[in-house]
Amino acid sequence: SYYAQPQVRELAPTGGPATRGETLVIVRGPGFGGGSDYRCRFGPTMVRSYLLESGPDAGNLTCTSPAEMAAGTVDVEVTLNGQQYSRSDVLFAYHEPEIVSSLSPSSGDFLGSTVVRVNGSNFQPFVERLCRFGGHESEATFVSSDEVRCLSSPSTPAGAASTVELNFSSFARRGQARSEERRVGKECRSRWS
């Protein structure tokens, strides 16, 4: 069967850590159905891709970014037959992994609404930023490469253990990102993809 030349219009997220790779990326564009051998290409590196068949991104592709040796940008292109790739020039930004060093304050009212400064390094000004307090999500505000701020969500009563997670990927919101942990005061879990 025949199909139109695939076109990449948008990536979500628009970047991820270089040395580890493993960022789950949604590739949005028209007409990805009808293929038989889906792949994404990050610069010169090809990875398998999968057609999303349900949910809000049905009809789009998903793939996992490969590791890259250094920070920088690469074109992301797709093929539906394993041979001819799109020519869309949509960029994916590789960056150094984020590191969380402290939270201030490290505790707050269990009713929420505490502004929490997350200090560390290599934070990126991506649109896709999220803090998770226990099971509640809150958007993170980029301040600088050394700080993001989050508004805490309601939690369990005082004295109960809680976790804080930082996600820099829309897929991390769905719990599909890899994670690394750093202990800060109580327990702070940093997720980045």
C-alpha cells in the first residue's frame, strides 16, 4: 500500500539527558498510520518506533531517545517502512542530566500550597516540567539552571513519609520515565527523562 511522505511536526518532550538517553518521546505529525516498519532517527542513530493506537496521542509515534556522547541538538526524523525518512528538521535537545542537591523548605503544611525551591544543577527551560508530591502533580517553574520552584500539593497528615519527584518530560507524568534518587532532608526523588 502507499502513504504520504511522513512529516514530524512536534516532539514531546523536546529534549532529554545525553549520556543516558532513554527519554520516551511522542512524535506528532499527520498520517503515520499505514506503515509496516516504524523507526525514529535521532541524528544518525536509528531506534524502533511504535504507533500509538489509543489515548490522546493515538495516530502518533513513540520512540526512546538513544544515548548521546555530549549535549547538543539533533534532527528527529521518522520512517514508516524502515527506509525512506521524513525531512522535517525538528530538533531534539540533549543536555547534561539534572542533579537535585536540596529542597527549601524541606517540609510544609500537609494542606499544601508551600512554595518549594528545588536547588541543583543542569535544569532546563523546557515546557515539560513537573513536580510530584506523593501522588499529586504540580507544574514546576523554571527559575535558572540551578533552581526550579513548585507549589506543594495536599498530602497525608503531618509526620507521614512523603516523596517529591521532579519530571522533565510529559511521559514522566504517566510514570513511564526512568528515575534516579537523591536523598535530601526527608526523601526527595528526582525524575528526569
